[in-house]
Amino acid sequence: MLDNMPRGTITIEEIEMGMTRHLRKVVTDEDIEMFAQVSTDRNPVHLDDDYAQDTIFEGRIAHGMLTAGLISAVIGEQLPGHGTVYMGQTLKFLGPVRPGDMVHAEVEVVGIEHGKRRVQLDCRCLVNGKKVLIGEATVLAPSGKFD
């Protein structure tokens, strides 16, 4: 299940401080298995119920980078959207995401350098209102000007 705001592009000329966009997605067993296959990260804490039960998480969890990928989706599809180039990303993982959790991924504009087309975004993912991931992204936003 995926609940997205409208897709598209917001150009550097249209971006404003405080602007936000988000998506919501239920992380499924299939998502975790596909991420393990694509990333080649087959850590049993993500894939093996018996193994994961004996960890500090007391059960399987999604890959942290799968959760972070939802931030990338908001940036690449909504704010700024299509044509955006990632320049950097910091991440801090605060809690686990489990199969079946609804993740709310959100980005907020906290800095704009119009001349360089750079945008700083505060990034966060929440499960049941609790932050599980925070960070900041710097991106190169597309321009609507054609010189």
C-alpha cells in the first residue's frame, strides 16, 4: 500500500522555505526480500525469524537503507521531483521498521541557494508517530529557466 502526494517537479524558482512533501508506505515481507536480493544484504536479522528473535530487535526488521529509500522517493518524485540530482545525504537510524509497519517519509525545505540551485531538506521517517530515521539531504533542483 502506497499513499503518495501528487508527483511531478517543483523547480528551484518555485521552491519555498518550509515546503513539505511526503509519502506513506507499508513495508512488506516482499519489499524486504526484494531489497535483500537487489542490495545483496542478506543479513539474517532481515530474513530469518528464528535468528532475528534472539537479537536486540526481538524480531525481523527492514533494512535501514530500504527505509532511507523512501526519502529518496519523495525527493525524486515530489520535492523537488523529476530532474533532481542528489548531492549528499546524512542519516541517523533511531528505531526499527518491521514488516507490516506503515512508514511516513517526509522532507521539508530548510535551505535554498537559488544561484547554485541547491536545496537543503530535512528528512524524516516515522512509524506510528515515532521517528525511526532522521537526516538532511542536499540536492540540485531542476530549473524552469532556459538560458
